[in-house]
Amino acid sequence: MTKASDVFKLKNANNVEVTFIGRGGQITGITVPDKDGKLADVVIGYQSVEEALAGDGYFGALCGRFSNRIVKGQFSLEGIDYQLECNNGPNHLHGGSEGFNSRVWDVTPYEESRFTQAYKLSLVSPDGDQGYPGELKVEVVYGLTDENELVIEYAAETSKATIINLTSHAYFNLKGAGNGTIEDQVLELNASKFTPLSAEIGTVTGEITEVKGTAMDFVDAKTIGEACNADDDQVKIVDGIDHNFVIDGYDGMLRLAARLSDEESGRCMEVFTNQPGIQIYTGSHFDGTETGKLGKPIVKWGGVAMETQIFPDSPNKEHFPNAVLKPGEVYKHTCVYKFSIQ
């Protein structure tokens, strides 16, 4: 049986190495080479497993049952009203205070020809868990390819109609964890629209707005710092970016959602998904009081989370993508983080 502190590693022929632990399936490190072949860990977090278990439980973790926010923790399904825990101000976040990030997943080796190495992570969430209906059986595959792709594949089935939105919550800094901020790293998004926030609501308003003319416009690549330092009302609400972007051309097939690059190291990361949205979060709440990798403080804008997902509060917004899973259906979600040198 898997323990919270158990460490698992995936490694390919190019010395790319992914490390994760049993608690939350937390990705605690991704080591990739730079343009000179020098290796660095590009995932923000802690130096040891013990620190990871005691620290921020969202770092690199699998989040669910419903990642991101649900307004007032309320939704209705098949004529029944449900009240979830409000663990993020007035709203429900990432499945509640005992969400999937805090669970010990059952981890077993997994073999498939496209992967150099892979593991399958399994979890059963009972009916009523954190207020959600239905027994939910979840399987997640972490697979590493020799093309330097970390593939995350989610599948889930339920015994009753329920809502679901799973994601991975790693924060990336392509310079390497502890080597400054991501302000000068360049972000490009395949997203000409986003879902704006309301400071009063604490999450999305339900609007879908064009990014053109706003700080949220990454259709043409620009530095993250340019957006985070912009005189823009949406930026001021969260002191940076913590927004869901609407992926252009969404049709349920795998497509490029984002591209992050760092000129200094030459590292590049592309994000592919079959989901309709990607949440970009620049870690504004990091205040330097926690010590991370290399013994360096975890600072504001020290990493960027790129979470493929269904939109926040989708269960309460009819015009947002469907987040309901019914018996006999299979929830499927693929996210690929592909590393290269530019």
C-alpha cells in the first residue's frame, strides 16, 4: 500500500526526470536540461519530502473533485441542491480542505509502449465525500516519453450524477526553482478570450471576454511581467494573473494551449490539452516567508501554474462547458507538458 511519503521517479534517455510522492500525487520535481545541457529542477516547491508534506499541499498536486472555484460552494443537480465547504473566502476551492491533493493515492507501475516510464495513480472517493454526490473512481496516469513529454491522463466514473474538474497544480520556473521570478519569461496562449473576475464574488462573473486591449492578451507572446505589472483592473484584483483562459478552437481533441519560454536558459515548455480552459496563476500569494528549493525563499511571481481544466463555477453557468458526469459515462482529460530547447 502506498504511503504519503513514498517517492516515485520517471526518467527518460535525455536525463529528464519527474519525481512525485504518494500524497496528492504531488509532482515534487521536474529536472530538464538547458541549452548547454545543464540540468535544473523547473518546479517550485520544497527541498525535501518532509517539507513537502508539511508545506503548501497544492504544490504539484492533483486537485479535485472540482478544481478551481465554485461560487458560495453551491450547485444544483437533477433537482437537488448541494452545499460544499467554503474554504476560499466565500467560495469552494479545489475540492475542499480535504480535497484530492490531501489524499494518498494508490500508485502502481504502468507499462505502455509510448512511455519510457509510467505510473498509474488510483483513488476512490465515496458518495458524499466533501459534500459531492456519487462514488467516484479515479485513475490518473503519469507517463514520460523520450520526446520529453510529461503526459497526465485522467479518467473517472461515478455511481451518481456528480460534477468533476480535475487538474494538476505544479508551478513552473524555466530558469529553475529558486532562481528568481518568472517575470521575464515569455508566455503565449492559444486563447483570444478569458473569463474575467469579480473582486466582490471572488471568482468569475460568468462573462466571456475578448483579451484584446487588456493585460490578458497573450495571443502574441509577451513577458509575464508585462502583464503582472500592467495598470489593469483584472491584474489589480489578484496582484498578477489568476485567470481562466478560453482555448481557441476547442473541440475535445488534444491541442496546443500554451507556450512558456526562457531566453536565458533556452528552455521551452508547451502545454497541450483536450480541455476547454487553462488557468494561469502567477503565485501572487507567495511572500518569501517559506523556504523552497536551494534554500531560497518562495517569492511572489516565483513560478507560474498552468492548469488545464473546465471553467471555474461551470456547474452554475449554463453557457460554460459541461462539468457534469453521469453513471455510464467516463470523464477523460489529457494534459501534456512538453519540454524543449528553443
